[in-house]
Amino acid sequence: MRQIIIILALLLTASCNPYAAAWRTTGAVREAGTLVDKAIAEAAYAAQKRCVSKHGKDTGPYVDCVKGSGEWKALNQWRDKARPAINSALVATVTALTIAEHAKDKKFSWQLFLEIVKPAACGIARAVEQWKGFFGSKAQAIMIGVQAVKGLVCK
Amino acid sequence: MSDDETNVGGVIGSIGALLAAAAMAIQRATAEVEKLKKDLQEQPTIDGSASDKAHEDIGAGLKDPE
């Protein structure tokens, strides 16, 4: 009987930990971002291959072809703007979660968490929306990670 | 021991086994979250190695065309 009470107490403690869901959600958002990174790299390589087959390598038209491609522009935009912004938001989310979890007040506000994780998750959603033409079927798989953020509304 | 006592013992035993299995599953899930938390705290950002490499590889061929 005592063992059952201990197990029940364990179950109760575990089920009352809302931070677990928040950590999982943050992990899913980071994973979705990593998938975007891979998809954008693959798209850029595909554009390069297309330009090589059309113009040969290391020629002026080849350079113009790559530089003028939407995939190369997307790769640069992703690395220069979108990715750093998403990374900043992810760092802020992880920091806020760590601080909140260590605080004596164990109250957890899912609404507040959504506000903190929103810039990262919506940044990824925007990237997928903007470059879905380059991602093909991968776009849907990436969005599953972002959709893990239940209740999130991106404008 | 009567049949009723045996049945009650069996039911309690089954509940105990179910609870123990659930507790083990929760323990595993908790360990996974702890691992994820540690991983996120050490590396909170996106793994950007794929796009960095693509930029380096493709960019190298864009500098001095023949």
C-alpha cells in the first residue's frame, strides 16, 4: 500500500510539471529551425547544380545565374537576417524558461510562454511561407514542429 | 483465504503493476525532458552548419569567374 502511495505521489508530481511541455515545445521549434536551415542549403545546392548544367562552372553566366537565383538570395537572407533573429528569440526563450523554473514561485503561465517563444516560432513559419517553393514536401514536415506550439497565432 | 479476498488481492496487485508501469514511463519521459533541457541550455540556437557550408561552398565559386 505504501508503495502505491509513493507511485501516486510520483505520478502527481510529474503530471503537475508544466515546464516539461514548454521545454519540449522549445526543442521542437529549434528542430524546425534546423530543418529550415538544411532545406535552404539543399535548395541552394540544387540551384547551383542547375546553373552548372546550363552554363558550366566558373563562368560569368554561371555566376550571374547563381547570384540571380531565388535560392541563393534566400540562403543569404536566411543567414543574415532570419536565422539570427530566430536564434535571439530562442536564446531569450531558453533563458526565460531557465529563470522561471529556478524561481521559488513555481506558477507557470502558458500565455506568457507563448509570447516569449512566438518570435522564434513565427520567424520559422514566415521563412517556410516565404520559401516553401524551394522546400517542396519538406515544408509540411517543418511546419509540424512549429505547429507543436499550441495556441500560437502568427500575424 | 476466501475467493473475495483473493480477488481483492488480485485487483490491488493489478493496479499496483499498472501504476508501476506508468511511473516508469513518466520517469523515462522526465529523463528525456531533462536531457533536452540540458541540450537547449548548452545550445539554444538552430544548427546552422548546413546553410553555412552551402554558403561557403557555393560562394567560393562566385568570386573569380574565368
